[in-house]
Amino acid sequence: MSLTGLFLIVFLLVHLTGNLQLLMDDGGRQFNLYAKFMTTNPLIKFTSYGLYAFILLHAIQGILLWLKNKAAKGSSYAVNNTRATNTVAGFAKNMGWLGIIILVFLLIHMYQFWLQMKLGHLPMVEYDGVQVKNLYAPVTETFSNIGFVVFYVLSMVVIAFHLWHGFQSSFQTLGLNHKKYTPFIHGLGKLYAVAVPLGFALIPILFFLKNM
Amino acid sequence: MALANMNLTLKVWRQSNNKAKGNFETHKVVANEHMSFLEMLDVLNEQLIQEQKTPVAFEHDCREGICGACSMVINGQPHGPQRGTTTCQLHMRQFKDGDTIVVEPFRAKAFPVIKDLVVDRSAFDRIIQSGGYISVNTGQAVDGNTLPIEKDLSSQAFDAATCIGCGACVAACPNASAMLFTSAKVSHLNLLPQGAIEAEQRVLSMVNQMDEEGFGMCSNVTACEAECPKEISVDNIARLNRQYIGASLKSDKMA
């Protein structure tokens, strides 16, 4: 869980950096060129297969762990009153449920953009004589729908909860704990859990406001 | 000084044996704030005996917070609301007149209920048997400071050694994981020179036994640390993970 989780944490940062190009005021030129690069560069292609594998591994491992732990607990208490010291008990206890929501979000998200880019028929645009798929178009269209904007923002809140616990938890699982750097990891984890989902959530919000 | 009486409503888990289906029973108890929680249960049991009913079975031994016998979950918290305290050291002044208190047994597959609030914690004994010892004959007591041990290290080992094996960590854990217990026992021996010799074997065997007993996996909820009556730190769990990963990679020992 920890290794795949850390990989996905790194991925989120790369993904956010790429997607923030959507906010450039150039009608999507920069973003479309980036999308072409990301789908044609062999090194990126190779890494993307690793990413799919790690997402699946993280999900499958997580679900198996969840079921195993549920069985180990057996029955639950009549009064639920979990306290925690290093994390928010509500997030830590419900990583499974948060993960399921994220998985559903991911399937919808990948259908909307990834599948369109790979198999769908996107309109083409020409930049300096090169034909490029206009991925910017479905992004604009999707985020002009208030329903999708709310869905994306809420999903980012769920990811923030998941990261709030997951970031520092992955270091603890790997035994990377020391009074010199653990406080830094905890602080960085909280910052990351807020800043990255917030960055993602800004995209649908700003697109919606721009096209209002 | 006159003692103010507290009128309490107790909802106690009753289960006649491991196979039986348990249920909550409601009783009224009059206690006072100076009683320990166990003394309040004694009052209840006296009452039940007077009424020719079966008293509530609960474990207790030293009643001074060092044996770890008094296992029960009070209002959803193992050993009750006060931090760093066993049930026997929990006083009724932590509650208010008119309170309803829910008392349940520790819940985990690896800790089957024997009767009412009593659970079978022999899984912990088997974890200790798998590696919670050192194999050399220690012989006579040696002179002080014959074997120099750095102060911080001995403090860490002693902090881990304060674990009384009560099982509150397992009870508090939503995954019923025994990582805090096992890591405390591993740390307390592995940090000291006498225990370090068998460190790799110890960590592999004890983790293996822990898994075999059917405890869950640690997902770092840290409820164990919050509920531990001896306030054992989850730093021990990180150390266990570190030593387990290390031993798995480099040790010839299989488990």
C-alpha cells in the first residue's frame, strides 16, 4: 500500500503540473501540445503502463486488506469512539470507503478524458502545420456543466481526506520514522493533502466561471 | 466528608459462553466518585447476587494498573475515557450523576469472548512464546555497568517494556491489529545488547505468529497509542516495520 501510494502521490504532482497548463490563456494551445507529447513520447508511454498497474495494485491490495481487517475485527462496538494520535481517526478508519469513491471518480474521469484521447474522435486543431487532437474542447464542455464541476470538486475533497492520512502513513509503514524528520513528513503531508487537491479543484471552478 | 451518590445506568454485555449470542443488559447502580470502575462493577455484582442472578464476569487481578487483566471497553474506549489509565485505575469521578455507561468486551477475532466481559487473550502468550525472550542463560546478577548501555537506548527499551500486554491496542484498533503489542515486545528486547543477538529471528517469528493468530494489518490509525494505558508510542511500530523489512531482505532465517 505504501509503495504504490507513494508512487501515486508523485504522479498526482506531475498530473497537476501538466493540467495547470489548462489555465493558460491561449485557447488550449499549450495544453493540447502537452497532451500530444504525453500520449506519444515512448518514455511517458512506458511510465503510463506502470501507472495503470500501480493504480490497480493499490486498489486491489487495498480492498483485500480492507476485507482481511474487517474479518480480523469480527464484530463492531455498540459505541464507536475511536481516538487517534497522529492522524484523523475518521479518515484513517475509512480509507477503504474513501478509496472506493476515488476509484469511481477515476473511472468516470478516465472515461471522460483519457478514453476520448485514446479512442474517441476528438476534433483536430493545427498548430504550426502539425495536426493535434483538441483535448481542450471536451475539458471546456465538461466543466461548463455545473453538475460535473460539483462532482469534481467533491471528489477532490475525498482525495484530500485520503491523502491526509495516506501521506504520513506510508512513511510509517516503511519504518521511516525519526524524531528528526517525522514532524517534517507530517507537515509536508498535510500541506500536500490540501494544496494538490485544491489545485485540481481550481481547474473546473475557473473553467466554469470563465464560460458562464 | 459526605460522599455524593451517583445514579448510573449501566448497559453491560452479557454472553454466557463463546457460542452464545450476546446481548446488552441494563442495570441501575448507585456508586460514588471515589470508587474505581471495577469497584462500581463489584457493587453491581453484589446487587445481582442479592437478586439471585448471575454476576457479570470480568477480569481483574492487581487493581493497581500493572497486571493488564481488567479488559473491557467503556463507552467505546478500551479502559475508558481517561488516557494512560487501566480500568482498575479509572475512577467514577470521570463520570457524572445520571450517566449511561456502555460496557463491552474487547472485540477481535483473535480474542474470542469466554464469558460476558472476559476474552481469551492467549494469542498474546503465543506471540511471546515465538520470540519474546532471550535464549542465553543469564546466570548470576552481574555488577552494575558491566555492560554499558547508552541512556537514550535504555530509555527507549524501558518505555517499550512498560507494555503490560492488556490488549487494549487490539481492542481499540478498527483492524484488530496487534502491532503495538508486538512492536513493544520486539523493541524492548531488540534495543538492548542481550536481545540484539537474536533480533532478526525475533522480529520474523513474532510477526509471523501475530499473523497466524488472525490479527489484522496495521493501517496506522494510531487508536492503539491513544488508548494504551501505558502510552506506548507508535514509533515502536515504525521500528518493527524497519526491522522486519531489514530482516526479511537479509536474514537467512525464514520466520
